Amino acid sequence: MNTSIASEPITTLHNLKSWTVRDYHRMSELGILNPNERTELIAGQITLMVAKGTPHVITLQLLASELLAQLGTTALIRTQDPIHLDDSSEPEPDLVIVQGEILDYVDRHPQPTDIHLLVEVADSTLNYDCQVKDKIYAKAGILEYWVIDLKNRQVHIFRDPQTTDYASHLILAESQTVSPLAFPHVIIPIASILPPV
């Protein structure tokens, strides 16, 4: 006896709804998004942000303090606030150095042309920050992007954005120093922004 089994198509996630920044803001206004959950819009998808542990918080505070001490009022440092990349991405990076002053952003979030440096602190999110967000930031034209890798105690430096990725990706060890391209006089010992072992 000859039997055959019909092959059913496999359902994939390619039919996900893609949201715009306008949709995202409207959902927040209508209370559709839970105000107690931190979210961000990345490439049209609303994602929950990972809870931040103590090492993450300490590193972000150390970095912000170091930058503020060396930059003074020459640039604005923002932490964990939204930036507007395009109509489908409004992430909330851990830190950005932007042009201008606080009141320059009363009616809009910083855009790529405003941003000198963007930083993410990675504990459990290293792969996502270095393999997904890097491409989104490069495509948007973010000139320099750092990922502080807490587990390996090093910093990934992404520079020279291209259409789909960064042309330069350096990894610096804890014993080295790092300087933002836009502010070469700012010298940060990587050990100084990492929590003690």
C-alpha cells in the first residue's frame, strides 16, 4: 500500500508586525505598554529591556562621572534616555554624548547627527549589543559605538560606520585606555570604569 503524508508549511516569525516610532508613542499614550516595563523600539520591534544588575549600574555611573569630569560643559552626557535613529528605531542606550545643551532637546530626542558617542554596558546582552545593535547603529550613521563587556572586563570599540556594519571593531583590555574620537584629549583608563573584582 502506498501512503503519502502531505507536507505542511512551517510557520515562521517573518510575519511579525513592524511598528513605527509614532505607533510606539501612541501605544504608550494609550496605556497599551506597561509603564512599569522598560521597552525600546529596535528596527520596528518592541523589545523588553533587561534588568540592570549592580555591576551594570556602577559601571555606568563610573563612566558618566569620568566623562563629566573631563568634558565639563563642552558636551552633554545623557544616560538611559531615548534617541531617535529613524522611523522604526528609538532605542535607549546606556549613555550618549551629544552636542548642545539640555534645552536643545525639549521637543525632540537626539538624532544620529547630534551624537558624538554611544555606549552600551553589557552583562548578559553582549551578543545582542555586538551583533545586532552594532548594525543598527552603523546603518543610522552613529560615528562611534562602545560596548563595555563586564564579564570579560574589556571594551569593544566600533568606528567607521558603513551601510550595514562598522568597518572597524577593536577590543581593548582592562589595562588599556580609551578616548572618544570626538574628544581625543579625554583619556579613560578602562580599569577605572569597571567595578572592582
